[in-house]
Amino acid sequence: MVHHQGAVISRDIQRPPLHEVCMCRGHLLIEDVPGTGKTVLAKAIARSLGCSFRRIQFTPDLLPSDVTGLSIYNQKTREFEFRQGPVFANVVLVDEVNRAMPRSLLEPVLHQKGNHDFGSANLCQQIALEAMRDGSYGKHLELLKTEYRKKRDFMLASLSRHMPKGIHWTHPHGGLYIWLTLPASIDTSRSSRMFLESLNHHVLYVPGDYCFQPDESGQIPRNHLRLSFGQVAIENIDDGIQRLASVIQTLTPNAHRQSPAVAEARR
């Protein structure tokens, strides 16, 4: 036994190169029966290095916010304040890993965490900071811009090929969306025939009325929709636009498909 910073530690547990692991920002797995000083050891290592220490106990009801932290509304300042979770400490002891959340529940809980904490400070922002510092973020950003530009241009070309006359769309210089304006007679809202028919053709769009505030008379335009080229594979874009155009064609039987040159002139 050895006395270290007020803690008594078994020499059997001291065998791994603990300080070397910490200096390399690595991870160390310590397995032993309860009551052998594993937590005390981790605390002692943190004290010897002058580091902060936090403990995470893995239980079946552990949530992501219990690890990364969460945003809390301060009624005095009327602002959201981020309360850091234990993962932000220099030395983090993850205890009882065998009691962690089942893998089948992990992804849904993470999605729910993202919905509740959208835009707040979290571990991902710390990772992004490191990526900015070493230059990998800039390289990845250029790759994304190139790939999304290809998808945008491909979707614009597909719209020109397949959309009937009377349909207008934007030519975005940023973002992941293209905004379509249909004839006023076509309702694109979620309860409309247009939306239901599109779903039957395996096409999903964002109804444009979600993006408007009512005017002075309480009216909202319902002849717009938003398409995303962010998630869809480029090889599926043309087929999806063709199916969407066929739905619009059934709702405007007198419309005719326009040529790419005419479509370009009308935008």
C-alpha cells in the first residue's frame, strides 16, 4: 500500500502507466471487484497532475445530458446558460460501464438530446474547435461545398428537364434547399392532395406554409414547397424530381413540360 495525496492506493492497481496514459490523452480500463480503490486512484491521479476530476456512473437511465451537460434558462438574465457535464473535466472516471444504456436505445436518446439542446454548447463544439485548429475543418468544408454544389446543380438541371410550365424555383448560392413556387391553385400543405400524392410516389418535401407568418388578414400562402438536396444521394435526385413533376402534372392537366432553355429564362 502507498499513501498519495491523502489517498491510500493498492500497489496492484498502480501497475499500469497511469501518468503516461493521461499525458497521451488516452483511456485506461481498470477492472476489479468493488471496494479496491479504483475511484480513489483516479482522484489521486487528478490531484497529482493538478487536474479537475468528475465521475460518471453508468446506469440504465443515464441520459446524454448527464454526460455532456444541458442548457438551463436563467429567469434573472432571461438567457440560457450552459451547465457543463462531467465529460468536460480533465480526468473523467466512467464507472460501472457494464450497466450502461442498451445500444438499441442509445441512438434514439441521442436524437432526442439533439432536439432538446439544439444549438447549445456541447462536446461536439469542442471537437469542432480542435478540427479548426489543426486545419482539418477547412479541408472538410471545401469537400462539402464541392459535393453539395454538385447535388444542387444536378437538382436544378432535373427541375429544368421535368417540371411543367408555371413552376418557378430559386437558384440558391448557399444552404441545402431549393424553394419552389407553384400555381396558386395547387395547395402544397400537409393535408393537401399534393402532399399525399407525393408521399405515395415516395417523395417528401417541406410544405411552404410552415415558413410563413399570417398576413394582416390571417392568410398564409399555400402554393410553395421546399426541396432538400442535402441528404438524398445524387443518383436518386433525377428520379425523385421526375416523380414529383408527375404529381404536379396530374394537378395541372393543361400544363406542359418546359424546355431547359425556357426554364432558365423564367427563373
